[in-house]
Amino acid sequence: MIKCLKGNVIFAEEKNKLKVMPHSYLVINNERSAGVYESLPEEYKNAPVEDLGDKLIIPGFMDVHLHAPQWLNKGVGYSEELLPWLQKYTFPLESKFADIKFAEKYYKLFVDELKSSGTTRACIFASRHYEATKLLIELMKESGIGGYVGKVNMDRNSSEELQETYEDSVKETTMLAKEYSGDDNALVKFILTPRFVPSTTSELMTKLGEIAEKYNLHVQSHLDENVDEVAWVKELHSDIPTFTEVYEHFGLLPDNRTVMAHCIHNNDREIEVLKKHNTFIAHCPLSNFNLASGIAPIKRYMEEGLDVGLGSDISGGHTLYMPVSCVAAVSASKIYHVSHKEYSPLTFAEAFYLLTKGGGKFFGKVGSFEEGYECDALVIDDSNITSIDGMTLEERLEKFIYTGNRGNIVRIYCRGKQIK
Amino acid sequence: MIKCLKGNVIFAEEKNKLKVMPHSYLVINNERSAGVYESLPEEYKNAPVEDLGDKLIIPGFMDVHLHAPQWLNKGVGYSEELLPWLQKYTFPLESKFADIKFAEKYYKLFVDELKSSGTTRACIFASRHYEATKLLIELMKESGIGGYVGKVNMDRNSSEELQETYEDSVKETTMLAKEYSGDDNALVKFILTPRFVPSTTSELMTKLGEIAEKYNLHVQSHLDENVDEVAWVKELHSDIPTFTEVYEHFGLLPDNRTVMAHCIHNNDREIEVLKKHNTFIAHCPLSNFNLASGIAPIKRYMEEGLDVGLGSDISGGHTLYMPVSCVAAVSASKIYHVSHKEYSPLTFAEAFYLLTKGGGKFFGKVGSFEEGYECDALVIDDSNITSIDGMTLEERLEKFIYTGNRGNIVRIYCRGKQIK
């Protein structure tokens, strides 16, 4: 079925330039965009058109790294850096997801908030619990938004309640892989999720690498987030030159289907390894601020051709509402620029690219309105944002991203289907 | 008249420790706090008590640096650094405030938003226009919130429409000084406001120094925000060793009554000058991110005994809602810590101190609930912020600051008077 939305369509076709089409037609052919047109082509003349007036039509937001069970902790506990923070705040909360009633209550609220935030695809860490992870996958399916959900693997260096055995980890991961892989077109998929190197024994990483290959799974984890973490990995795997190569060694950087969060302290050698495997980078600036992790050289990654998207990293980050991460990505790049003049700051257009088409690439042809892209769209009513006369559409978009909120998102489409 | 509010009272009595008093009584004696008590002292037994249940009662937010006419530009134009940004975005908008109708329309909206943001005192730059500045002072008086409002002085290096002559600048400033000084207890006062050194001729700065002294005025300006700006000041005043000493030379750092925004690139010598005059520092982290200005060494200033508060710096910053600046202050200090290990990041308690009692000091005994402080208070209903069981009051406050919004502020008091 074909339908058309008429409005001010803005999307990031290129990395550094917005495509701005005032009072134009976004043509949706079932799940996909059939393009955006200033006037409706002859072939679509009979399709129904909804005129959204002066509203903005933009792609859905992409969140390529977040932890669903930590949602309850957002906004508290930022007095610690990564490793003590995990022990003090994160592990105690995640262990509660052994209780399926607890998981049900909070995962419902989490999915509702994720959806209302305008995020149409997300790459999600659940906890290490099989039942709760399965529940989260089902709740995501019901919500109408898409992405990946992973059961965390962690058989060492964790808290007593949260740590799992090698055997349970392999067994439960295999069950989920069997249940939720095979359908390439599924909107919500299972993703292999070793927490990070210090949490997974070599034996488990070896096995997970095999599972990734056998079921053709995507993989997500953390990389080079914090200097103490990097030193710890070096201590645990002194025979492997770098943190990145530990994942590579165990088959956990499958080409084109791995996303690594943070990538702040990677050295040149590691960047080459990431390039070799076309590893996707999840930039999580709010988390990197909150946990004093540092600033990732995102402009460098973009210039070197690596794929990058933005992650809220709840609860290292403190909000699921991705425009705040988009603003923080610009801020982080500006502070980075002050001490690294060779890398210019992210422009607003570049940050919006990361928020939409950049992150969307991890989910397929997602995050743009070019013909053939899966049609994830938000309709933005910015009429309550006071503006000066004569503002351009680019300026209206920037102003919405910097100063708007969830209330400005009046409609949400995912894969062509209106879900709000 | 004495009245009591009962609730969970939290304030920053010390610089690095919150005072947390569950289900306690804030006693308000006319304009001032008569203290906070776990149980009501005998002398107040007959005073009316309003029980606010489980709500939080915290001091009003203090915004020690912002530009009212730039409010319309918040959230746009962050592709430029300070000096080109002034020319391209700021000066054209400010020049519109020559039109009193325009000023009336937008200053009303601005004051409404400032008040609804929970800011109970603000230190405000108007534009250089006499009429519009007078109007803004009157609108602030009507609103019930307090602070300082200044007419900007700028007789060089500006746009053609916005620049004023030395004569007009002196004449209009003197008129406002006469109209709005003398009453030390006024809730809204006039403040002398040379834009910054490059905008004011030596002749004008000399005269403004005399006016400051004659009328015992407070002074606000900008200092060491951007490296190009610092170089420009050096070029304009090559006979004076530093930017800070230019202000000092012209009598524009009157002891105990000057606030300087930013203070990012000050050298050791300048810091000593600021200490000598007990100059107040307005830390504006959002603006410093947005305009790629750098990060101010706030922990150093605090350790050296300088007074610091937070400024939204609209529209260098993009929101009047001060909790976002509070979060950004913590973030900025964490990134600063990564490269300056000798200065620890701001704790949440320290950032909340800056937001309330720290900034409040510029307005008198303001920003705390200690006995004798002018009673500016916010009542926070955080019941819609999902929390885990057993959260402490400190954690609830942190969560509100990180994830709440204006909607959580259900009552506002300024100088003991309920204004919302």
C-alpha cells in the first residue's frame, strides 16, 4: 500500500549536509520510502496524501548502545568511574532481573519511554538472565519499534548474584540464538552480547565466537572506554597486543556485524583492526562525560571511513531521549577540537547524520528517506518553540534538537507503519 | 508573618556536602528563612504548617549570567566560535530591541520562561537600548523573581545598527543608574554592563568606572572566554599586561560586586587579580561547549577561595533551565579532570552548591535555607520520575536534576513570597 506524507522533510542523505525539502511529499510504499518529491509524481497521483502543514518530517532516532535493566538508575551514581560504578550501582540493579515480575514491571516502562523518545531502532543489552531477556525481546516486538536485544554473557569478575557459569551462559545463549535467529527480516533480533573482556573467560569468548559464526549473529560489546579498564584487559590477556585484538582473537569481531561502544582510548593499531572488520562504533558522549571516561575521536573515525552511530548508554548516559546525546556529541567534539586542532568539531548536520542515517546503518537500510530505505519517521510539531521570523528549516530542526522534547514528537512511524 | 513548609528539605549549606532533612519544617519569617527543623520548635507551634508530603523542598536556582535579548536564538547558530557568532547571530538579533514593541513581546515570554524554570535570581544582560532595558527591569519586578539587569555598553567594534556613541552610552547609563540605584533592598536592581573590552573604548570604560563608583553599582562583563578574544584584547590594550587588568585599570572590578562570565583562559596573574578584588565568576559550561571556548578550571577557583556560580549564558547556552547547566558543570569538570588529574571532578553536591548557594552569594544572603537567608524555594514533585525502591533523598535530588524538567517544579517562592 502506498501513502504520502506532506510536510517539511529533512534528512541526512550525506554525512555533512542536510537534505531539506520544504512542503514536499514523502512517499511510503509499504515498509519502505519510495522517495521524497517536491511535487507528487504521476505514478502516485492516486495515493492518499496526509498534509501535515508546517510540521517537520525527519527520520526516527537510532540508539546503537544502551542497557535496558539500568534504565532505573539513570540520573544517579555519577560519582564513580566505570569499574567501581559497575560494582556499586550497575551489578546490584541488574541482578534484580532474575525476578521476572520485577523485569516485567520495569521493562514495560522502559520500552514505553524508549518509544516515546522517538527512537525507532535500538541496540540493547538486557541482563544476563534468559527469561528477562526473552521478555524484553517480546515487549520490543509488541511496541512496534525495532533493533537488537542481547542476553549479557558474564562468567568472571562480577558480583556473586549476577555472575553466571560458563555452562549456563552457553546454554541460555544458544537457546536464544535458536529461537531468535534465522529471520533476516525480523524487526527485533537477538544479538550476541559478551559484557566486555574482563567479564568473560577465554573459554566463554571462544565458545561465543563459535556461536556467532554458527548462527550468523551480530555482536555488541564495550571497547576502550576507560583507562583502568584498558589496563585491566592488558593484565588479563598479556599475550594479546591490544584490547581490540582480544575480541578479534576470539572471533568476536565478525565483519560488518559488530558494534563496539565507546572506543575512546583505541590506539592506531586498534583502529586498523576495526577498519579491517568494518566494526561499527557506538559513540556515547553523555556516558563518557558522566563516568569521566574521556572523549572519543569521532571526527577521526568518520574521516577514516569507520561507521559511527550514537548511543544513549543508559545508565552511563542519563536520558533515552537521543537529541540530548546528539547535542552532547557536538559538545564533545568541540572540546576535543580545542586540544586537537587537526580535527574540526562535528557540525550540526554531521551530528544529525550520526543520530539517523549513521546509526541506522547498523540496522540495514535505515535512517534516511532515500528511495528503498525502510521508512522510520517522526513528525515534529515545533509550533510551541518560540522562533524568530525567517528561520530556515535547518535552523528549526537545530532548535528542536537543542531545545525541544518528547512532546514535540506527534507521530512515529517504524518500517512504514504508524505506531504513534 | 511566619509560615512553615513541611517536606524533604535539601540544601547546600557547605560547598561539598548536602544538608538533607527528611520530613522537616522550613520556617519562613516574612522574607527570610528562620531555619529548618526536624520537629517544630515551641516558638513556631502556632504558625500555619503546610504539609507537602513526600515532595522535595530545595533552594531556587541562581543564574548568574545570561543575555535576555538572545533568548530567541537559543538552540541555533552553534557552528561558529565567539567572535564570528556575535557578528552573525547575536548582533542582528539584539539590534531588533530598538523596537519597543518587539522587546515587549519577547521579553514577556523570556521572563515567563525564566520564572517557570525555577530560577529565582538572575544576573541579566539586556541589549544596549535604554527603553527596552527599562522595560525588562519592570517586567522582572512584576514577575516576582529578582536579580540584576544591565543596559549593555558598546561603543566600538560592533555592527552599525547596534553600536552606540560614547555620549549616548554615558547618558542612558547614568539615567538608569539614577532611576534604579539607591535602594539596597530592591529585588531587581540595575547593574553596570560593559559588553566586554573589545566593545568599549578606553574613554567609555574610564567613565563607566566612575559611574560604578559614584552610584555604588555592581558590574558584570565577560572575561577570558575565547583565545581569539584574548588575543584581540591584547592587541587593543598592549600597554596593559592582561585582559583582567584592563577591567581593573578602568575601575571595572569594584571589590565584592563584580561578576565576570567564563574565565576559561585566565593565567595565574589574572587569578590573583580576581582574588584581590573578590571578583565573582559565572561558570557557563553549556555556552563553553557550544561555542568551543574550552573548559574553565572551576575546581581550582573553588579551592583557591574564589566565589563561583552557574550561568545559562543564553544564547551561548541553549536552555534557561539551570539543572542542565548543573549537569554540564559536572561533565565539564570530569573532562577537565581527564587531562588535569590534580583537580578532581565536581561532585554532585558541589555542583548543586554552585547552582544554589554558590550563585546566590552574588545576590546577598540567598540560595540556602540557613537561618537569616532570604527564602527562595522550589517545591519538587518527583513522583513521575520512576525510581527504584530505597533511593536516598540525595539520589532523588540527583535524579531530578539529571532527568527531571520544569513540570516537576510545582511551587516557587522568592524572598518568602509564593509566586507560583
